[in-house]
Amino acid sequence: MADQTLPIHGALDLTPPRESQHTLLDILHDWVITVDHKKLGLMYMMMAIFFLLVAGAEAICIRIQLAVPNNHFISPQTFNRLFTMHGTTMVFLVGMPLVFAWANYIVPLQIGARDMAFPRLNAFSFWLTFLGGIFLYYSFIGGPGLYGTGSAPDVTWWAYAPLTAKAFSPGHATDYWALALIVTGFGTIGGGINIMATVLSMRCKGMTLMRMPLFTWLMFVNGAFVLIVITPLTAAQVMLLIDRYLGGHFFDTQAGGSATVWMHFFWIFGHPEVYVLVFPAFAIASEVIQVFSRKAIFGYPAMVAAVVGIAFVSLGVWAHHMFTIGMTSAGNAFFVLSTSLVGIPTGIKIFNWLATMWGGKIRFATPMLFCTAFLFQFLCAGLTGIMLSVAPWDWQLHSSYFVIAHFHYVLVGAIVFNVFAGIYYWFPKATGRMMSETLGKWHFWLFFIGFHVTFDTMHFVGFEGMPRWIYTYPADRGWQHLNLVVSIGGVIQAIAVLLFAYNLIWSLFKGKIAGNDPWDAWTLEWATSSPPPIYNFATDPVVRSRRPLWDLKHPEDPDWKYD
Amino acid sequence: MSAIPLVPASYEQEWHLPSKGRVGMYGLIIAESAIFTIFVVAYVYYIGKSLYGPTPQQVLDVPIFNTICLLSSSVTIWLSERAIERGNMRGFGLWWAVTITLGTIFLVGTGMEWYKLIYHDGLTIRTNLFGTTFYSLVGLHATHVVIGLIMLGLTLIFTLTGHVRQEHSERVQVLALYWHFVDAVWVVVFTVVYIVGR
Amino acid sequence: MLPKWLRVERIVRLAFAFALALSSHALAEGPQTNTHILSPVSTPATQIYQLSLFIIEITGAIFVVVAGLLTFVIIRFRERSGDDQSEPAQVYGSNQVELAWTVIPVLIVVVLFLTTARVIFAIQDAPMPQAALEVTSVGHQFWWEYRYPKQGLVGQDFVAVNELHVPLSSADHPTPTYIKLLSADVVHSFWVPQLMGKIDLIPNHPNDMWIDPLQPGIYLGQCAQFCGVQHANMLLRVYVDSPERFAAWAANQARPAVQDPSVAAGRHVFETQACMNCHVVRGTVATGRFGPDLTHLASRDTLASGMIPNTRDNLRAWIKNPDAFKPGCLMPAMQLTDEQIDQVTNYLETLK
Ligand code: HEA
Ligand code: HEA
Ligand code: CUA
Ligand SMILES: [Cu+2]
């Protein structure tokens, strides 16, 4: 059944592709100069996976150091650099590229377009992001600068003032950090504009806004959202550099500048940023759950409204990261309210996914396994988020390992899990081959176990009062046993991730040939060949319902009849 | 296996999509507005928080003439947009050039103001919080004027060499949108720096 | 009402006892203190604790319901072998159901917010009683300074370092301590979990918090905002003493440094080397403000903000090379000769 789907009429151009000499240099050249959205999408993806390995390796070093009390595996300076680089890398060089990887590869295909609205801007954005990554890691080499002190930033990813002032952070490491984020920031703005314009102006005939796949909807909201989310950070970084290079006083507490202003600016960016990171995970869930439950999404309009609602509300909750800075009681109360309000639209999403699965016939292939785990973990993470949003309790929990547990539950348990789901799901489209299911199942269970061993335990470490950012801890606090467990979990995750990397490469060459539509899905990307030709669709598709491929496959019972 | 046309061959209703140039420019404007908002908030927050002088009251003059020039350039660019829409390329070039001139006058004015502040009043970006926020905010705006002028200038060169024709009016309007934005930001900057902050 | 064994408070206590059993130290040390956030011994910490139990109840209930539904769906609606491959019935939405799962969370949020707001106001806006002790805490990279102004039990103002002493409070005679939080350099955070949540010490931005410890003991905590290389070793010790002991301690701290002629050589070294540029020894020429006040160094249990026990050997090793204990801390190794170090150590040992 699955393989019988036919390409949309005329979707394929049958003229043979130009014979090219496939020397390595040719291929490389091809990728470097490309403006094709699919190649750029894959490049974003490869960049993200590469940095996931790097930052993951950093996390493993952190965990080795913390496995036992009074450890001397790495020096305090190195430890501080490692978690700063780990956090910064994961957020800006893994999370953000992933947003654009998905948006680039999938969105034009799903809306029946041939490319993004501005292909060259698209390539430019990618290379800016990449350059940002180079800047950040160059700090290991160039960081000491003329002062000969330090290397790689060690100021946490919050980079609170005035620790980042020249007086407290000499050398160039902090500058590379700021510069890297400005540069990736511009890449992000370019990418956001592109997604927005693509979705608004490149849809094929009949693809009205209310017929767009939810994946595209989420990416669209995200594209517009990053424009107001990432820019405050850019502005704040410019101020930081003005302080450091031109002798400005924005965050110079000696000259009347304010440390809290940086906190506000950072979190005005930082909070919405976490939703920017999680939207792709929602997007993937919205596709995978439908297809593997064999049911169209439950409550489509509510799902769209919920995303917009989350984006909107999340602009007004930033100070829940700042409950301990001594705001007025009214201020604290306000941010408690606004923060817990986010739970409502998020709840709607969870319930609608559940309702979609309800009454379906759920096929637990690897993508769906990851997605189901995502649902469970996101629920837990959201509830610990609610605990954190209770200001008085946050006075206890803030900066403790409970917070670390909360956000890894979302960042790993939701985002990374769903990124894996998405890769297993769309790999056949991008390469023409299926990923190995056996390895996939192994990968899933190992990662699932490793994840829970690591991050479930972390909550209790937090309850025991262990703060974050500490390179060592005394033995008399009683934290050692749980920390050892956490570290073991980290190693299990590492094995799982390596297994995944192996699966990727193995499947690329040896995987089962996939065909155009291996999952029997409903959105337009499955209507073209795998991998899609450079122009995606030879003739522009025309769409009459939310499930264009369903209509194609079931002419006797098309969705549009019920509109 | 040949493909069977299962899709309704044509889509009956009209299919309108917004212009991607405009959408893109609006996106850029949204992003830029957010950047400016942060700088404006910083400016407002730090009003009167400098530990030492000079204060805005002592050294700032209200740049009325400058402001008139910049704001009227919004009108002239609108006139040239109208001209190109109607195919009046001479009118277009003329108004376009006037716009550039007005923008340049504004920049020169800002330069003179800064010269006076730096060499006469001794206010630099490192003097105090006022200096830091003032040069950053006004400088950020001036940077945008410079970028705008470069774009406008390039367009003028293309016009003079005859490369700009009526069918480019859409693109010209997109560019003009940016210029309008730069002007609108000045209204905010002007209010904050020269009226509220003085 | 739930049966008794199912109450959250009980479960939390059990889990907590379990965690305690895991942490070897708690049983070893004299007074039973720890760093857990679920074993409060002062009013604000207790209020937080009770609020947290309520929140655990609510979120726990949500978890049970939603995770239960999820489990049910996974088991009930998974594809079975021998399936007829037909499409399941499609349901596109339902206004009633969707309304329900919007309205119920709204109600939950309202309840959550109201209870939370009450606790926020109760803790933050509590009026300061007359008998309260006021202390100013100043965060430094990487140690703590405590300024005691003249008041109640404190006969004379003085500065103490790293070990905060406060009087025991009791329900009938509340003598809470109000701590004003300042910073000399970067942002730090004051966190002793059993006494109160953390509040940051921010330059140019004075904060305050209050505690009223209800049991004597030594309470541990540490700086909770990353403040540089040695953030991890910016430890906190709060000594909760009976009012008499506290008054005695304060009286001793208020005195200028002991002048013992037998260690004049050490004192000479201290006052001729750079030590005096960074350290205060009250009653002598040493008036530096960059490092901790050493006037009563020998009366402290620990060195280097709670990091190492204050023994002769440690003190000597510290002066020889602080980096050996606290790499990256802001006190340099002074390159003294062994003899000089011995002399200085002798001198410092007399500063009771
Ligand atoms: C993808 C990332 C992501 C997501 C989605 C979230 C989601 C949420 N987060 Fe989290 N958070 C982070 C990433 C994320 N967070 C990161 C990275 C940090 C720390 C950064 C750092 O310090 O370095 C952080 C820190 C953080 C803090 C600060 C802690 C501190 O430092 O003191 C707080 C406090 O309020 C918080 C709250 C929340 C809340 C309320 C949600 C909500 O959106 C959750 C909503 C979901 C649910 C509530 C569950 C489903 C809903 C229902 C089943 C309906 C019924 C429920 C109710 C009515 C309550 N988060
Ligand atoms: C997307 C975001 C993301 C992800 C996926 C992760 C993943 C992980 N994180 Fe991270 N983390 C953050 C974002 C993220 N983190 C942020 C924002 C912070 C805050 C930083 C700050 O405070 O400044 C943080 C902080 C943080 C800390 C606290 C540090 C501290 O405060 O002292 C810890 C400690 O355990 C930790 C652990 C882990 C672990 C074990 C994983 C694991 O899940 C990792 C699993 C992956 C791997 C293990 C990779 C496996 C591959 C290899 C090992 C092979 C290597 C090969 C080559 C390099 C070729 N993280
Ligand atoms: Cu002080 Cu961390
Ligand atoms: Cu947040």
C-alpha cells in the first residue's frame, strides 16, 4: 500500500541529470556554493549534529569531573569554560541550526514551493551561523589575546554583568563569545525573514493558511518569532562590546551602570528563546503523531491558536529567571501569573496530541517511539517548570541542579528526542534510504534509559541543595552517590548517540531503498521522489485540503469533500 | 508506472499571495524595531543616572533643522515612488536625488553635533552613562541612515545609467519602506533623546 | 481526603528520610543540619516548604491524570498484529472537550497563583520586628563579609568574616535576623537552604532577606550565582547560637585584636609585607580592605570561606600558597621564607 502512491502528475522531470565529474572537490564546491534549500537544510543539520557531538563531549567531561567529590580531573578554569561552551554551543550551534535545518528542508516541500523566498539570503544566513561557530571555538586559541589570561569564555551562558567587564574577564574570550552570538544572531534574523516570506508568499495554489500542515505553521510562527526574540540579545551584545572596547558604561556598576539591566535584556531574549528551540520539536510531533496513529490531527485550529498563544505569552514571562534578584513582591507575583499561564496553551497542545492518538492504530516505529517518549518527558518537564514558576519555591530551586534537570528534560527529553524522531522520519525522504530499525530501537532504548538515569536523578540532587556551576563539592554534603548515578547516565547517553551516528552513516550506504512515501503519509513532501529533485516539483501542485496526499491516494474519499 | 493526474487540474478560485519583497522588508523592520527598542529602553532607564557630568541639559541642542530635513525626505521619497509607478523616470530620479541630499544633510548635521560634543564639551562615549547611551543610540540610528544612503545611492547610479525602469517600482517601494522606517525611528530617538531626556 | 499514608507530606518525608540515609554525612556531624531544601528550620523556609508541598500535590495530580491517559492510549490503541489495515475513524475536534481542557487548567492556574502570591507577600513584605538583628552581608570574590552595626545584643559595631553568627529565634521571643545584601564586585547569591531561599547580592542594587532560625546548629550553604573561578568554594556557614552565646561571641568580635608580644616577629612580617594592604587587623596598622578581616581569625572554625578547617597546618599552607587549596582565588602566594611563614602563622594563631 505504502509504495503505491504516485507522484503528483508531472512532479518528476524525466530528463537525465547532467553528468558531473564526481571528484571530492567537485562535490565540496557544489555544497559550498549551493543556494538550494534542501542542501542548506542538510548543511544546517550536519552542523547541528557535529556540534551536538562536541558539546556532548564537553558535557561528558563535566560529568566525569562531578562523578566523585573533590575530583581533580580538570582544573576549575577548564570546568567553567566547559559548561559555558557546552551551554552556548547547545543553544546557539545545535538548537538554532536545527530550527533552520527543519524549516529549510521541509517547509518549501510541504507548501509545494521550489525553494525558499530568498535562496541567496538563505545561503548567507547559513554561512553566518557557521562563522559564528568558528568564532566561538576560535576563542580556545585566540582567547588569551595580549593579556595571556584565560581562553574560551567562562562566564556561563547568561554572562551576567559585571563578571563580563574587562576588569573581571580580561583577555578576548568574552569578546569572541559576544561576537559569535552577534554573528549567529544575524544569521538567525536572515533565516527568520526567509521562513516568514516563504510561507506567506510561496505557497502553491490552494495552500491556504488554514490548510498548511501544522509543521509549517509552527515554523512560520517561529520564523516571525525569532525576529523579536533574538534581536534583544544582539542589541545587548553590541552594548557589551561597546563597554569592553570603547569604554562604555552600560553594565559598568562602578559608573552607575546596572547589572540588572543586563539580566533583563538577556532573559527578554533568553526565555522566548527556549520556545524558539522547542517549536521544531512540537512541529515534528504534530506530523509524526498523525501519521503513525493513522489519524488526522485533533483540533487543528486550537493547535494553531495555541502556538500563537505560547509565543505571545512567552514574551511577558522573562523575569521568572530573576525571582532571586530582589524584585518587588508585586513584580514577583506578576511573573508567577504570566509564567503559569503558558501552561494553558501548552496543555492544549498535549491534550490534542493525546486526542489524536486516541482511537488510532498506533504503529511504534522508531520515530513514534521517540515521539511518545517526548510526550511523557515534556509533560514532566512542563510540570517541573510550573514548580519553578512558583517564586518562593524558586528562591530555593533557582541555580540548583533542579533547574538543570528541568531544562535538560525539555532540551534533551523534548527537543533532542524529537529531533531524533524527525531524523528517522525524514531520512528516507532526504536520502532515499530507510534508517535501520534494529539500530534505531537500540538507539531509542539506550538513550531513553540513559536520559532517565541522568536527568531524573538530577532533580533529587537539586532537592539536596547542590548548586550548578560548581566544579567540585565537598564530600560531607552527601551529594556523591546521586552524582555518580547522573554521570553513569551521561555515559549511557553517549553510547546511544554514537550508535545513532553509526546508524546514520550505515543507512546512508546500506539502508533499505525507501521509495517516495514509505510511511504512507499525507503531506506534499512525500509526493515527490526521494531524494527530491533540485526543483522539488516539476509542475506546481494544487491543494484542496489539509491532507493533499490522502486526497491523491483515496480519490473515492478525499478530505476536501468535507470542507 | 506513469503518473495519473489525480489532482483537479486547475484551481478555480483566484490565488493571491503577498509580495515576498515586502514581506521580507517587513520582517527586517520588525527585527530592527526590536533592536532599537532595547537601545531606547536602555537610554530611558539610564536618564539621569550618570555619576558625573556633562548632562544632556548642559550640552545638547535640539537639532530642529536636521529633523526637518530627515522627515521631509520621507515625503520626497514618496513622491519619487509615485513617479516611478506612473513611469515618470525623470521625476523619479529627481525626487530620489533630493531624498539623498536631505539624508546627507542630516548625516552632516549629526557629524557637526558630535564634533561639537566631543571637542567642545568633552563628551565622549566613555565620559559617563549619558555619553555611552547617547552615542550608542544616535549612532545606531546614524548607521541605519548610512546604510540607507548607500542603497539609495546605488539605486540612483542605476537610474542614471538607465538600468531602473518602471517595472522595478515594486523593488523601489520596498527600499523606500526601509527609508520610511529609518525616518520613523528618528521620531522616537528624537523624542527620547532631545525631549524626554533633556 | 486521601488516606493518611497517601498524603504528599508523608511521601515527601519518606523520600526525604531515604535521601538522608543516602547522604552519609548527615548522621556523622553533631547538630543535624544539611543543605536540603525540604527540611526547613526557619519561618520563611517553612512557608516555602509548605507551599512546595501544595504545588507537588497539584502537579502530581496533573501528572497522574495525563501520564495515565498517555499510558492508556499507548496500550489500548497500539496497532495489533492481524490488523485489517483499515483506517481508524477520523475525529477532527470537539468543542466541549477542548473547552474542558482549556477551562480546567485556567482554574488550576488561578488557584496556583493565589496561593503563591500569598506566600510571596507573607515573606517579602513581613514587617521587621523591634528585636530583629540587622546584619549587612557583602559578597566578595570569593568570600563573605558581615557587618554588624551596634544594636540590641551587639554592643559595638564590628566586621566578621565568612562565618555568620545569628541568635536563635523562638516562637514566643522572635529575634529574626535581617540581612542586607551588597556586593563589592560581581553578582553573588546567598543561599542557606534550611533557613531561606536564595537572594542575590548585586553591585549597585541592595537586597534584603530575613531568617529566624528555630534550632541551634551550624547551617551550611554556598554562593549560588556564578561569580568566577572559585564560585564553587564560596561556602556559607551560619552559626545559630543561643542569645547568651551570641552576645558573648559579639562582645569578643567587637574587641580589637589581641596584642601578644611573644609573636611580635610575626606581626612585624605581617605589617611589613603586603598582607596589611589587603587585610584588616583592628588595632594595628593593617587596614587593607581587599581581603577578609583577620582581627579574630583564630576564632573561626574554617579558612577561606568555609573551605578548610582552621588548623595550624592548613593556615601555614594557605599563607604559603593559597592556590594549593583554592586555585584562582584572589590572594597571591607571598613568596615568604619558611621562617617568615612560621612567624606569621604564630601571629595569626593568637588572633582569637
Ligand atoms: C525548550 C525549552 C523549555 C521549555 C519548553 C520550558 C518550559 C517552561 N519552563 Fe523552563 N527553562 C528552560 C527551557 C524550557 N523551559 C531553560 C533552558 C531554563 C534555564 C536556563 C538557565 O538557567 O540556564 C529554564 C528555566 C526555567 C525557569 C527558571 C528557573 C530558575 O533559574 O530559577 C522557570 C521558572 O519559572 C521555568 C519555567 C517554565 C515553565 C512554566 C514552562 C512551561 O512552558 C511549561 C508548560 C507545560 C506544562 C505546564 C505541562 C503541560 C500542561 C498541562 C498538562 C496542562 C495543565 C497544567 C497546568 C494548568 C499547570 N523554566
Ligand atoms: C540543547 C541543549 C542541551 C543539551 C542537548 C544538553 C545535553 C547534556 N547536558 Fe547540558 N546544558 C545546557 C544545554 C544542553 N545540554 C545548557 C544551556 C546548560 C547551562 C550552561 C550554563 O550554565 O552556562 C547546560 C548545563 C549542563 C550541566 C551543568 C553544568 C554546571 O552548571 O556546572 C550539566 C551537568 O551535568 C549538563 C549535562 C548534560 C549532559 C550529560 C547532556 C547529554 O544529554 C549529552 C548527550 C550527548 C553526548 C554525550 C554526545 C555523545 C558523543 C560523544 C561523546 C562522542 C564525541 C565525539 C566527537 C567529539 C567526535 N549540562
Ligand atoms: Cu559568589 Cu558564586
Ligand atoms: Cu524561562
